[in-house]
Amino acid sequence: MTFNFTVSPSFPNERISDWYIFNTWLQRALSLPIHLELYDSFGTQRAAIAEGKVDIIYANPFDASLLVREKGFRAIARPEGQPDEMVVITAAESPFKEIPNLKPGARVACSDDPSVNTVGRILLEPADLNAANTVEHRRETYIQVAREILRGEADVGFLPVEAFEALSSIVRRDLRVLVTSQVHVIHHVFLIGPALSPHAEQITQLLLSMHDTDKGRGILEALGARSWQAVQHEDVEFMIDIISTLTQ
């Protein structure tokens, strides 16, 4: 039996090859047939999840909620370090200096990342802005979101902090961060489905020790991580409760 692995589409496109390298390392270390399938949108990935085509996933916090509570997945590890946060950006020359300066009709550039968009909408609340009184520009990549801002085609954009920091210094010079989220407890997590439950301990220990070898550290660095750390069930449940509160 081949197990299917996928990754939240929120990662930068330049890391596609790095995830394939990670998958090769993973299946060789586990001696298990693992197939990496990357999806170009959250919608297509969720369709695959609904069809039972995912056995292991590096999931964004919102999909983790669905997978743990409705699909019987188990969280086993997350990146060490800072939690997932996001920024609301505008052009450096924009007249908008802070969120309350924004007005109804504001054009919002964003991807289809539910985590980023939910938090972004909350950060716009001081301006009394919501989905009903703004114009949303959905784009496929975070580079396209930044481009919308630079071209003056959108007033603000939503980006993960990681994606913003991955932009070139020249691009960041022409952008301004209006606000950064401080949710603190939201993380991407590795989840395994019921089919991989017999291998849960083996997979967990492999991830947690990955940084102990030069090869493992090199792969981690390419993925933008230092190491993986264990996830306790109660921590995942707390994160899911926070997400439920944010989406109410």
C-alpha cells in the first residue's frame, strides 16, 4: 500500500523541490512507500482529503481542525520556533498609515489561505471593514498579492510573515506593514491519518531527530525550519478552540 503525503499550499513555490527532497528522505528512512502529491489550491486539497486520498499532511492550522476532529487524524509534530503570524501590507507610498485610515470599498488582495484571511479580516475590524464593504482580489500566490499592492491595484494585502520576509529586499522596500498579528498559538502541524497509525511512533521519532544529522539539518533549512518538536494533544485541542473562536 502506498501512503499519500501532501503539504498545505501556503508554502512558497520555490520550496516545491525541497518538499520532494523531504519526501524522498522520509520514505527511505521509514522504508515505506510514500507518494507526495502537491495541490495548487486549498480547495483541491480539501477535495482530496474528503475523498480519503491523504494519509500524512503538513497542514495549516484551519485544516488541522477539520482533520483532527472530523477525520481522525493525529498531530505529531510542528516546527520549532515562532508560531504562524501574518501581516497586513500596503504600498510604501500609500496614504493609509494605519488600519483605521482604511475606508469602505477598500480593495483587499489575498490568496485562498483560510488561516491568513481569517486573521487578516479580524485585523481590519478597527476600520469597520468586513467582506460586505470591501472588494476582495483573490490571487493564486503571495507574489501576486504583493504585485497587486505594488501596481496600485489593491489598497491592502494579506501575507504570512514568512512569505513577506521571503520577498526580495527591493520589493519589501516598496511595501509597508500596517499591522502584524499576535495570535501566538497557531501553527502548521504534521498530521497522520488512521492508515498510518501503526507507524505513528516511528514517524514521530524520525521527525524529532531529523536535526541530529547534517543531511536532515540541510533539508530542514531548505524548508525554513530548524527542527520539529513534539505536539501534545491538549495543545492541538487548544489551538483548534482558538480557531473556532476566531471563525465565529
